[in-house]
Amino acid sequence: MKRYYFDIRSGEEIIPDEEGLELSTLEKAQEEAARSLADMARDAIRNEGSGQSHLMAIEVRDDSGPVLDVKFTFEVDRHRY
């Protein structure tokens, strides 16, 4: 098992993962990052106002360095208030 770290990027802010997770494959790390990013997007939609564009990403690394990025950008435009 390899340890993967999931650093969270929201806009310009980055929150490094100091603990990481032990996972059997890079595909499992990708699945974990995608699930976490979906949760982040759901929470951001609840908390953000309309008309804002927002970039979120999870940067996955192992002990050797970066291995993949999972990114999501969303924008909410309300046509009626």
C-alpha cells in the first residue's frame, strides 16, 4: 500500500494534507479525490452567492511528489431573484 496526500485548493487557498491515506492503487486515489471534490462542490454551491465562478481542485501526491490533479470549476448565474 502506498500513502497518498490530498492537498485541497479552493480559489487561491491551498490546504496541505499532512496525514494522507494508504491506498492500494492510483485509481483508488483518483476515486477518493473525485468523491471529495464532489462534496466540496456541493458545499460551495450551498454557500456561494450567484454570479461567482469558483475553481476547486485536489492535488494528489505521494512521497515522491505530485501524481494527479482533479479539478472542478462551476459558476452559478441566476436569471431571477
